[in-house]
Amino acid sequence: MTRAGLPSLPLRRGVPLVALCLVAMIVAIGAAPFIGSTPIRVARVFSRSTPFADNIDAQIFFIARLPRALAAALVGGTLAAAGVVFQGLLRNPLATPYTLGVSAGASLGAMVVMTFGAAWPVGGVASASLAGAGLAVLVVYWLARARHSGLSTTVLLLAGVTLNAFFSALILFVQYLSDFVQTYRALRWLMGDLDVASFAPILAALPLVLVAFIAFAWLARPLNLISLGADAAASRGVDVERAQRVAFFSASLATGAAVSVGGPIGFIGIIVPHLVRRLVGSDHRLVLPASTFFGAAFLIGCDAVARTILAPLELPVGIITALIGGPFFLWLLIRKR
Amino acid sequence: MPLSAAHLSFGYPPAGLRPHEASPLAVSGVSIVVDHGALVGILGPNGSGKTTLLKLLAGILTPRAGTVMLDGRNVSTMPARERARRVAVVPQETHLAFDYTVLEIALMGRYPHLGPFEVEGPQDLAAAEAGLEATGTGRLASRMFQNLSGGERQRVIIAAALAQLDEDESSRVLFLDEPTASLDLKYQLEVAALLRRLHDRQHVTIVLSTHDLRFAASVCTEVILLSAGRVLAQGPPREVLTPAAIAELYEIDVSAAPLVST
């Protein structure tokens, strides 16, 4: 075999595809604010002749739609990347950001504050959901560590799934104690909604997401090796236990932050990684950034549909992701083999 | 002597409800020496501790007692990446969570040669290609791993292990756990030929575990008989694989099952 016949580094060949996903995200962020039940025009949004207080187009753009598009980008990108990390950690392509109980904990925290909320000190529902997510993560981690020297992914999975069910029961119990208004609000939150109405929730979640993504960047190569098996990764010099711990906590942190902004929006964390792997292969150094960008673009697109399909009624975006995601995922499964 | 073990003992933590109870030893008081360039087979029945011993020697497991020394250094206290550049392990079977190309798998062998955020360069590509060439899998480079046959997979994993080891041939050891257990006869012969080639031409020190007496007798320069976690005998196959030793090892009547003819 000649040298010329051998392929170049596979990583390099995936870079244009990652760039393509980045472009898709930027285009989506730029275009989404101009889609909606009230038409706005670019010239008027950026017009300097009208003061902001009188410029309806600018107000719609900067107060309602741009924060919403950015929230969708943050939540979509974060959930997709967290999905990739959970799938790598559990060595299971069917894992989601919610498999290990993070969303159930977040939902319980949100429900409790919505129902008995007066005493909760700061940050309202968002911080309460983050606290709930943190509680769930610590319980699952403690269980997975309790009987093993390392982190058992089997126990992690069992503990997560069981805690999901247990917290769901607690959520129903809290709902049972709520009045009609509280129940309606809680139900809307559970459906997932990106109507953030300001940049504040995005800026609050951003530092947590950034910390998680630094960890993700470090994890990309260890997750590749863990795909071969824990022993195989260890024999190639990976500190498997540390990689698993970092993966679990960073992906949980990212998921908790995303859910605190948009509620437990489903399917993004499983559909997007699946699609992206078909595009760029399985190397996590490509799958992670591509999923982040594509997940952002995908959720912005779903949110645009949610805002316009029954206009002037706005659907919660979680309904759209599930409506698109469910059948689409089934189609993927059937098509694969 | 590149690799030696002294008074090695190990037991897995019990899986039941009494974690503080002492568990039985899977490997107990094992002392062995592996010479440069040797091709050593660890032989024994199922459950005799072959795989555990292999993992202890390779530094994947930390012994409860005793030490493993590689070129005068303790394997279990050596930094993981440094150890991985000298010691590579080929597991019995590899099941991928996600599918990679053959070249990607070979390049993963370069992990201990790269910094945390470093990307593979030309020399890593060259090492991966050399590994694939040495195992005769260069033409498969762009195929998906999970579409390969069992024998091809085994050789690709060996290629990744070769890419993992330092160029310097004096202190590198390749461990293989049951390299032929899940392969049919044709692939068994292929793997045997490959191991002989690595031994003869590249002078890689090879330690493998197997329960296949004929395979060990035909490939290995030295065999270690392991029974219930203890060494029964060590030496060249002709001297060690006597009917009496095999009868003791497998607790069978060898005259009724004439498996070996050395």
C-alpha cells in the first residue's frame, strides 16, 4: 500500500462539518427574531431616528424575540452536549440528559417553590430547580459510590432511573396539594418554555454552562477511549474514574442550568447527538461541538414553529420537540437496520 | 529482566451484602520473571486467575500484596500515561459503545503520547499506520470497526496496542487476554502467525493468557501453568507441558484425552 493511498487524519476531515453546524446556529439566531405573529422589519429595528421607547419593532426584537432565540440556543446547545456526555459516560446511545434524575430533581425543586414558594429566598423558580437538580445529583452519586471503590455506571443508571420515578411521585404529591392556579403554572413549566422576556435568566445560567463546557472539552478524548471499555481506556493511560466523575458532574451541571432556563424540554439531548453522529462519526471531539451548535439551531427552529404554528397562540416548545422528536426518532431507529 | 512479579496476591471485593468480609484470592503468592523479547503464555483452566494475573502485570489492577516491576520500576506507582507507553493490553473481546473507523481505533492508541488538549499529528498518524501495516489491516483503515470479522477486529486492536507502545523496543510489553478464545481455526492461525511475527521481527515482549494448550505449545517460548491463582510450573513448553503437569492442571486423565503432542 502506498502512502498516498492512506487517509489523512480523520479529525481534520470533520472540521468543515462542525463549521457548517456553527453557521446553522448563527443563521438561526439571526433569523429567528424576524419570525413571529407580528412582522418586524430590519430597517426599523436598527433605525436611529426613532427613540427605543417608541420603536415597537426594536422592542419586540430586543425584549421579546432576541432573548428568546438566545435562550433557545443556550438550552438547545447545552442539552445536546450534555446528552453526548451522558451517552459516553454510560456507554449507551439511548441515555439522555434526564436519565440520571437531574430533570426530576429540577422539576421537584420548581414545583415545591411554585406551591409553597413564599419562603424561598432568592432567584425564584430557576434557582429552586437548580437546587433540586443538585440534590438529585448528589443522591445518585452517593448511591453509585456507596458500595464500590470506583463509580459504577450500572448503579448510576439504576439509581438515576429509580430516583426519577421516586421524584415523579413526589411531584404528583406536591401537585395534589396545589390549587388550580399553581397546578396550571407547574404544568406549563413542565412542558418547557423559552419565553424568558429578558437576558437575565440567560446570563445567570451562562457561567455554569461555561464551566461545564470547559470540562466537556477535556472529556472529549477520554470519552472516545471509554467507548472501547473501561479496562481498555485504563490500559491506554486514561484515569477512568476521574473522567467518569468529571463527566457525571459537568453534564449534570449543564443539564441543571439548561432546565433552570427552559424547563425540562425533551428529546433534544438524544435526537441531536444521533443526527450529528451520522454526519461526523463518533469522535467526541467532533460530536461535542457539532451537537452544541446543531442543538442550538434545532431548538431555535422548534421554538419558531412553536411560536407561529397556532399564532397568535404560542405553544410551549417542549410540545413541539416531542411532536417532532418522537416520530423522527422512531423513523431513525427503523431506518438504521 | 524487563518484567517481574514478586509474591503477587489479589482478591476481588465481594459482591454480596458484607463488604468487609475477606474475599477469596484470585491470585495468590505469584512470583514470575519475563525476559526481554520472550513470548510467554499463561495457561490454566477457567477461573484459575489468568486474566486477573494479566491485569495485575499490566497495572490495570493494583495488587493487594506484592509488586510488579518493569525495568526496575513499580508498575502500580508509575504515572498511568507513562505506563501505557510501555505496556499495552489487548482484551479478549472489544465491544464499542459507538462505532469508529479502523484508523480512528488505531489512533486511540496514541492517547498516552498526547497532552490533555493535544491533537494527533503526523507522527501519530505514522505510528497508527505502522501498527495497521504490521498486523496486515492497513487496507481496512477506513472501514467501520463493527463491520469487521472477529479476527480482523482482534488484529486492529493489536494494531492500536502497537501504536500505543514506544518505539524503543527494549522495554515494551504487549499483553493479550485469550487472543484466540472467540475465533475460529482460520483466525486462530492468523493471530498465531501475527504474534510469532511480532516476536521474531519486532522483538516485542509478549505475555498472553490462554486455555488452548496446542496454541500455547506452538506459539510460546515459555509457559506458566496457573491453577487456583498459584503457579504450578514455569519454563519452555517442551519441559513444562508434560502429561503429568497437564493432568494436575486440568484435573483430567490425559491418556483419555490426548490433546498435546510436543
